[in-house]
Amino acid sequence: MSGVPLAVEMRAIRKRFPGVLANDDVDFELRQGEIHALLGENGAGKSTLMNVLSGLYRQDGGAILVNGLPVNLHSPRDAIAHGIGMIHQHFMLVPTQSVTENILLGLDQPRFLMRLAAYERVIADLGAQYGLHVDPRSKIWQLSVGEQQRVEILKMLYRGAQVLIMDEPTAVLAPQEIEGLFKTLRAMVAEGKSIIFISHKLHEVMAIADRITVLRKGKVTASGVPATETSKGELARLMVGREVLFHLEKKPSNPGVLVLELQDLQAENDKGLPALRGVSLQVRSGEIVGLAGIAGNGQSELAEVITGLRPASGGQVLIDGKACIGGQARGPRSSGLIRRLIRSGVSHIPEDRTHVGTAPNLSVTDNVIMKSYREQPIARGWSIDSAQARLRASALRESYEIMVPTIETPVRLLSGGNLQRLILAREISSQPRLMIAMQPTRGLDVGAIEGVHHLLLAQREAGAAILLVSEELEELLSLSDRVYVIYAGEIMGEVREAEAATIGLMMTGSHLSDLVREGAAPA
């Protein structure tokens, strides 16, 4: 492919923020008709580089060439005028508008008269061309996450994008949706379009990319390496600067007393529809129990009920044999309930680390003392001992390697990996008896994932009971001592050493007992 013309060339791109050199003379080349993966740790400069290419940021130095000609990109409108579009990890859609209305939003045409039916036909044809099937008349709020991503792609294709930048496109997709996305990307490349694929998942990069560029601390450590000439281990080393262990060594499980028990738990989702339909499970001290399932099958509601963030409509949550939620504890949720759960030794690594796990505008110090500000030595009567709070924050910053300029930095400025380290530092330092870990490695790079896994195993060794909720089947199988599978708010069964194929069937609605009876799973 060396003779293939370049779609985009970025030369010596330099971008600086206060106190941080995000891109340090970065070179990047994208050929026409290829999928080029961009890898790097959180904070390595990947998103910054692509925000420069998509017109969101203006580089401090260097040049951008599109189809061999230098361009100045002052805004996303400039970028799309040159055929460059970016699909962000967090979708930018208006929930109350239809698919068609979202795709047309912000365009010069139609100006006065909107013939929706005609545009709906055009968008339906465009979707059929690339395998992006979605009803143009549907409202965004009615669509699954995978369908919303298709709308974002269609929006860029409708605007004439020839270069598509995809930032962590599989982070919110189920395994079946990921395969569908890959088929779409291959169809687009077959028609001559070019794709930049930003991801942390090395197995996906190896499966989809033609070439790979790696960034570390704002510098290029590998430039345009053919995917066929490298390996997961080598890419991980280039990303983090050391060898990364992909297979964890964990000691045999030695479960102790029963810490968490759910009895026929029922709850509703935000739309008032049943989300949990009689869930029963147990977690003992000194074990990691996994909960597998495709997103949207009740996992989020389950974690919220256990941690006091959502009321149960039936059943009970027992911690150390005492009903904390449901039963005699039935009633409205309150801050008092959450304080009781914290005092019972419950820690929570939430799915939404930005809006639930942290207060973005508060400092690192304020965020790490959120569960301990009522206790000595941080509490001093009715006030907070600021010096003790800073000592605690400094110690946790060092112990958990939270990369931040100062402990007074607002946490909204932290990368995803450092934000997760902060949450883990706060939750683990409270020495929990029960930890609810929701998607603890979602969106993290391979080095950060390894660190989170070691922290979870250390808590297991310390005797904590851990309920691990993850959509990464490989992660569940490597960490968990037992795995429950949930589908449509019901437990499909409990497995100990099942193959991924068996769990996959259960994730799509097959009860384990039925699979055993049919010979599709071992008895």
C-alpha cells in the first residue's frame, strides 16, 4: 500500500495546555481506503491530536495536509468542508428529535421548507448502502446505544465525510453490535473512505486495523506499523513503556462468611418499567462474583438498588444478614440510607465516573474525602481539618499513582484513567467489606486495566466481598470465582468454569438449566 495516496498528513503537530504538552511534534499519516488505529494510554494525547484534526482545537505548531494540500481548520465546520468528521465517544444527538432531524440539524439545506418524507428516503437509502439500518422516523430516545451510534455515522456520511475519526467506538456496544460496526467500517473502506480508529482494546485493533500508530506521553512510539507485523504484547509495551501481563495469577478462592444476599429483588427503570424481576444471588467474603450481561439488562439498576441510589419495588438486600433495603427497611430512599450503607462497609465504583463517582468541579482533595469527611482525623467538630484532608489526598495520590499537577486540581481536568484511580483510591481506602464494581475498566488503556485488576484481586485477598459487573467477558472469566448471567432483569444461572460460548448463550436469554438439558452446556 506504500503507493496509495495520503488522505491526511499531520506534520510536527504541537499542542500545549497549561502545564501540559499534550502533543509533542507528532507526525501522523492516513492513507486513502485504510483503517488506521491510534493507540495510547489515557492522557497520551490521542484525543487532543484528533480534536486538532477535527477542528475543535487549533494546533500551536505544525501543519495539516488533506489530499496533499495544506489546510487551516478553525472549526468542525471547516473540517467537514474538507471531508473530515469525528464521532465522539459521547454522542451529540438531540433525544427528542427524530433520526432525520438530527442528521439535518445545523445544515444550510433545507432552509425554509422541510420535506421530511423525501429526506427520510435519502437517509434510509444511505443506511442501506453501508449496513447502518435505523428507522429515520424514530426519536433518538427510542433507540439503543448501537443504533444511536449508527445515526452519528450517518450524520457524517450525509455531510460528505471521506475521513471518519471514531473515538472509542466500541466502548458502549454489546459484542454483537461490535461485529456489526466492523462490517460497516469495512464496507466504508471498500468504497475508498478512510477511518481513524481510537481504541484501548488491543484485540479489536488487531482485528480491524490495517496500520497502527502508538502515542506515549504526547510522543509517537510507533508510526504506521502494519497490524500483521506486530502483536498485542508489543503494542502494550509501546503504550505503557513496560511489559504488561495479560493473564493474571490469582490464588485459589477461599470464600468466607455471606456478606451480600439478594432475595427476589425487584425494581423499575427510569421509565417505570420492570428492570429487575426477582433477582437472587449471594456474595461471600474473599471472593469475586461476576455479573455478565449485555448492557441494558438490569445491571445498572441492580447496582443502584444495592448502593441505595434506586428504590426496590420488592424483595430484599441483606448485608451481613441484616435487611438494609426491602423487608423492614422498606421506604423512600434518603441520604440517611446511603450513610448507613457506607457505615456497613459498602463501597461503590459507579458506571458513570464523572457524574456519579465524582463532583467534577471540586478538587482532588474534596473528592477523595467524600466518604470520610465526617470521621476523625479529617472531621474536627462541625468543620473539616484542611491540613488532614490534604495529607490524606497526598498519600492517596502517591499510593494510587494519580497523575495530577496538584491535589487542588479540579477533577474534571483528569483523564479517564486518573479519574478511575481517584475513585478506587477513595473506595478502597475505606477498607470495604463489600465492593460493587460497575464496569471498573471501561474506557481504560491496557496499563490502567492491569492496575485495576491487581487492586481488585488485592481486595479479594484482604477478605472483601466483590460484585463485579462488566460487559467484558474476558475480564469476568479471568477475575471471577463465580459468574451469574442476567438477561431482561432475570438471572439465567450461575456458572463457575463455563466456556465463553455457554455464557454468551445465557446472555441472549437461554437459561442454564435449558442448555444443560439440551446438551449445549456441561451438567
